[in-house]
Amino acid sequence: METDAIRSTVVLKGIGVSPGIVSGRAYVLDFKDVETHRYKLGNDKIVSEEIERFRKALKDSEEELLAIRENLEDSEGIGPLFIDVHVMILKDGRFIQKTMDNIKEGRINAEWALGKVISEYRQVFEKIKDGYIKERIKDVEDVAQRIFRNLSGDKLESISDIKEEVIIIARDLSPADTVQMTADKVLGFATDVGSKTSHTAIVARSMEIPASVGLENVTAEVATGDTVIIDGTSGMVIINPDPEILKRYEEKKKYYMVMEEGLLKGASLPAKTKDGYSIGIGANIEFIEEIPSAVAHGANGVGLYRTEFIYINKESLPTEDEHFYHYKSIVEGKGIKWSTIRTFDLGGDKFISDPRLADEMNPAMGLRAVRYCLREVGLFKVQIRAILRASAYGNTGILIPMISGLEEIRAVKKIIAESKEELKKEGIPFSSEIKLGIMIEVPSAVVIAEDLAKEVDFFSIGTNDLIQYSLAIDRVNERVDYLYKPCHPAILRLIRQVVDAGHREGIKVAMCGEMAGDPVCTLILLGFELDGLSMTPLAIPRVKKIIRESTQKESKELLERLMSFSGTREIEEYLRNYMSKRFPDECPISYE
């Protein structure tokens, strides 16, 4: 409903998940959860009819999703993948059987039976600490809401019905909602909930639709018809801006578009400083469909392919051939010159198919990653063999996460050697040039980095976990996330120690954590003489531009100045002031 009264300006700060600036008329989508009630069923005939009602709701839900998929303009993009994920959940045997068992055994209606199943899933996911994996409960909940609506007969408001240019405001959006957005109709969106790792955020970035999520109460502040500005970089949302603010943001939008166009034009240029120092730039990706965007934004390789998604939402473990298909598609990706495939970081709080493993007191430091692989060697070999097979099709590296000691990497090397012998006997080709690397993300690995460097071909510093473990903070715990400081003097010294140890042993050292894609940190990473940086594709053009406009001499001088400080705040303030003055377009001053 349009608002007649003049409404005051409201400014909200959320999480910017897809960069860009847009302004326009708000369209509030009221996706209220379907209200469910419990009621008992009578005789067996009514129970059977209820099961059939549930089956019909499943079928109707699947048909809706397949219709959305068919109508997508870009059938080869990332959007269809998420529709497929929702269809997979709908067809999940355990999901269906648990609901039907609840109907039969409890003699209860389908809505209540399904609600019990979702509640069980939610409890399992609540124990998971990894942000990306934890967010997958949203997909299960989105599918459940679609089933609830088909059980109740409620019509779901569709984004595809929108006929004018608007900015979507909603409590939340499912990937199925997001993929129906088109640039000529949906300018941007803002939601009450969400995070950078949600599928909705990933889809928004792939479609390059400016978006801000996690605003908590944007739906309460906005009415359909209000003028709204979204800054998808900072996460700022301005509701009913006055003419002066609107004018400023229109100018900022034009400037941003010109700058982005300029950045993309130079995205394919080499990451080489004015005094001749070159650094490899790769992309961190989770999905094959992200490769075109990575190449367009200037990546010359895949610096980190996270393989966990292959295991999610599957009734059974993926086969060697399934693994091989994924890895071969990465290695052969158009425009990709090299690929680094990380073995799965599953187990502990991340192993979705066996929730019993999530009952550890501290799963982030429990049976996960390489520890799980060395316990379940058969499972690990399936993945290793598939990566080796894919190496025959392009320059490939194997990256092992969470190595904490020499014994682990030697055990891994033994398994790789055994897998190579097996493939040789079977006459299956693989590259003899395949490189083996480890992630440096555990403090013990830093301490013995020189010894580890003798065992492998390269290091990749995973700053996300290295910071978490070194500073003893849980980076997904909101109460202590203020302590998560990439520029803590201890972290800077650890990075220097790793790079120096690697180079003394003649191996390359890269970085693949979020710090690698932060333009504010680009110069100091150059100062460390890192050989490569891997980051989210959208960050690449800015980072490369900073590299091209600087010298390694300057970066080393800046780093030495920062290393002379003993306090984190002192380092951060000096660095931000320096970078905002030196690169005002790429590192604007933040007013957070």
C-alpha cells in the first residue's frame, strides 16, 4: 500500500553481500511463514489419505521449482544449481520417510509431522560452527515452507509477477526467489536476515544485483512505495532519503559505475608492481558455475576450490566418478590456467550425513579435515584418486587443510603414493607434475613451517582459521567477533614466519583467507613477498589495481612501519589512513 504521509529518513546498517548502489521504489514482499496446527487422525484410511496429501504437496512443490528452472534466462548459470539443490531436498528419502513415519506413528497431520522433522534438522545444524555449512538449514526451511503452502493451498507471491523496476524488501528470500529476479525489474534487495554465506547472497553476487542482508527490521521500517537506497558494498540502506542525500547517492552511484567499468577493463591485466614484482591471483570458489565470473574479474586460476558442497544434500556418499566430473570441470574451465583443489574439510561440526559426529564438545578442534580423512582412508582415497585423474586435464594442485604436524602430511603422502600406484596399474592417466600443498591455519604448523616445507610443494595460508586459533576466538560467535583482527601484531608475525620458512626451502607461499581479498591489506601482503593471493572474484579487480599502482619497495616500507607498532589499534589506524589516502577509490574511509 502506498504511503501518503511524508515519512522520515531512516538509515539501517546490514551486511553488504553484493556490491553496487541502487535507489528506487520499494516493493515489500510479505513472505509470512505458513501457520501450522496439530490435529489427530482417526482410522488407518485417514492416515493413508494424509500420506497421499503429503506426497501430492511434494509433487506440486517439485513442479513449481522445475517451472522456475525452465523459465530462467540463463540456464547455464549458478541459479539453476540452487533450484536443483531444493529439488534434491524434496526427493531426499530420509526427509520424506521421517515425515511419513511421523504421520503413521503419531497419527498426526502432515503439517505437524513435517514440522517435527524440520525441528530435528534444525537442532543438528545448530551445533555446526562453520558459517557456510550452518547456513544450509535455510535451504531445508525454504523447501519446508513451499511444502506447507501446497498443503494449505496458499498461493505464494512470486517475484516473477513484478512488472516494474523495484527494490525488493523482505524478511528473507530463498534462492528460488532470488534466481527469478531480472536486472530490468529488480534493482536490488534488502532482507531482515541472512549472511554472506547464504545461497541467496551467492546468487545475488553471481547476478550482480546490489544487496544488503541481516538488517533485522528493514521490513518494519519500509512500506511499499517508499524510496530506498541500497549500498551493497557497505550494507547501508537509507529509507526515504531527503533530496540532498538522494542526490549525493546518485552521484556516488554514477562514480561507482564508472569506477567498476574501469576496474573490469583492467581486470585481465597482470598483477605486477611498477618495480616488476608479480603475484599470482586466484579465485576462491565453491561451484563450477562461478568460473566465468572469476575469469571476468581477473582471476588467472582457481586458488581454492572448496569441495564440501559435493557432499551436501546427498543421500549417499559421492562416487569417484562424481568427484572426477566436478574436478575435471574446474581444471578445464575456460580461462583457467591452474587450479588448486582442497580436500574436504568435513567431520566434526561439518559432516552433514552423520550428525552424530557433531556431538563433540569443541568440533572446530575435533575430528575434522585431514584428521577425519586419515581415519576414514577409504573415503579419502576416493577423493584423492579423482583429483589425480583430473590432473591429466590441466595444471592441478592438491591442498590439504588443517595440517598440524609432520606425521599427518607424511601419512597423506603415503595415501597419495598408493593412489598413484593403483591408477598406474589400472591404466588411468594422471599428471606426474601435480603439486601437493598444505593450508597453514594451525599455530603448530607455523612453528614447524620449515620442516613442513621440506615435505610439500607449496603453502597456502588460511587466515580465517589461523586468526581464530591463534587469538583463541570463535569467529562466528557474535560476542567475541570484535576480537577477530587480521592486523593483530601476532598474526602479522606469524604470516612473516610462514613466508620466510617457505622461501628458505624454495617453495611458493600463497594466501587464501579473507585477508587476501581485503584491499586495505594488499600492500602489506605484497610486503611479505607472498607468491599468490586467492579471494572472492568480486575483490580481484581492486586488489590487482592496487598492486599495479604500487611498488614492492613501498609495500616493504609500509610493512616495516606497521611491524614496529605493538598494538592492534595503532596498526589498524595507521594502515587505514595510509591506504585511504594512497588509494581513495579502492580503500574509501569507513564510517562504521
